[in-house]
Amino acid sequence: MTARFFDLDALGLTLLEESKGRAAALTRKGIIPCLALVEVGDDPQSATYVSRKIEDCKKVGIAVQKIVLPATVTQADLLDQILRLDRDTSITGILVQLPLPAHLNEGQVLQAITTEKDVDGLHSVNLMSLTTSDPSVIPCTVRGIDAVLQQTGLVLEGANVAVLGRGRLVGGPATLLFSGKSRNATVTSLHRKSRNFKDVLRNSDVIIAAAGSAHLVTPDMVRAGAVVIDVGMSWPEGSLQGDVHPAVAEIASWMTPPDRSFGVMTRMMLLKTVLDLAEKRIAA
Ligand code: GUN
């Protein structure tokens, strides 16, 4: 079997056009969607991610307020900034770019964002809603994974799904969403301490790889016809490598393009979520 590759760029373009229409409709109703982007420190990768988010917002007609704070900012000052953004009625969504410098308490910062403006969906109330039949805000990368899974026509209910990694942005929330009452898959969360790693993978209809460990998943670990989604990224020899070995394409039915970033889906889903939250304001 040779896998079909998801066309992430084409999907991304469709999503971009859809968001343009929604942003224009909101603006006509007098609501200007506005995303506050908080960047702490001068990590070059974070700066690149934030610039791309700003470009995307501009393309679709979402206003942006960028707040740059020094790497030395105190927890109290950062929390004050978030409180200010929470109170500012012109701002419809808030995103604090992660990771934060080590002296800051990331969990506490994410809890400070009001749930109605939490475009990352990382506040504990929004995270817990992922387990229910009606999730409120799905974290952007997980929303992208869900969208590509829908393309395959696979029935998630009752399917065996392996999630590799339990990070805050992807692995953790993916496990909550796919095992939850809206998607109803049977999910196994795999991590460093997992003993029967290969057996679980071989028994999986879907593999979601978010470990950040280059070419960790090899063809011998994959069931014929499985759907394999790779959002892991690492740069062991200077160039981007995913968690999934390219030769897995010989075994899988559907797969993300090998050693490519899933970023376009994450970015497009962020726009969608910003618009969702702005639209909810009208409904409220
Ligand atoms: N850093 C890398 N990806 C993300 C993301 O989706 N959200 C936030 N807040 N930070 C990130």
C-alpha cells in the first residue's frame, strides 16, 4: 500500500478563504475580530511564529494587537498585562506565545486568560470541555488534526487511536478530545515510560505523533492501512524531521507529507477559533 498524502497547503487555502468571508461578515455587523498576541522574550522561533500569525490575521481581516515583553518580565507584570487584555472590550481573543522563559509559571498564565478569549483553548475549563460531547475551544493543532482525519472518511468512534507525546499544546489535548464524548475513540497515550509502545502502535487505526523525536515511528510499528498524522518536529541534523519515518508511507493509507511542518493547519485553525470566539460575542 502507498499512502495518500494530505494536501495541507490546499486545505489551508480553503480555510483561509472561509475565514476571509467570516471576518468580513463580522465587520459588517460592527464587530471587529481582534487578536492580542503576547510575546515574551526574543526567542527567534517564537518571533517567527508570531509574525506569521500577524500576517495571517492581516490577510483575512482580523485586527492584531502585539504585546512584546522582555524575557525578564515578572510573573506579576505578565499577569497584569493579561488582566488588561481581558478587560479590553475591543480584544476578542488572547494568545500568549509558548514556551515562556523558565522563571514564569506557564500554567498560571494560561489560567489568567478569560475562557471566552482563550483562543488556544488551554485554560483548564476549556481543556476539560474537550472530554464532553460539546467541546468549547479545541487547541489549534488538535483542531487541524481533527480536520484532516475527517478527510479520510474514517469513523473515529470506537477506533484505536495512539497519541505519541503528552505535551501541553498537542499530545495532552488530543488525548482528551479523541477519547472524549464527542469523538469516542479508544485512545492510548504513549510516552517515554510506556512499555508496550510497539504493540500499541501496531494495533492502532490512527497514529498521532507529537513527540518531537525524529523518525521514532518506523514501518514495522504501523498496521497496514493506518492513518498516520505527524505533527512532531525536531532538527537533529539541521533540517526538519518529523516523528514518522518517510518509509511509513509504504504501509499507511493516509499520511501527512513526510518531514514537513503541520504549521499551516495550526495557523488556519487559529484564525477559525478567533472568529468563533468573536461570533460568540454576538450570540451572547
Ligand atoms: N507555540 C507553538 N505553537 C503554539 C500554539 O499553538 N500556541 C501557543 N500559545 N504557543 C505556541
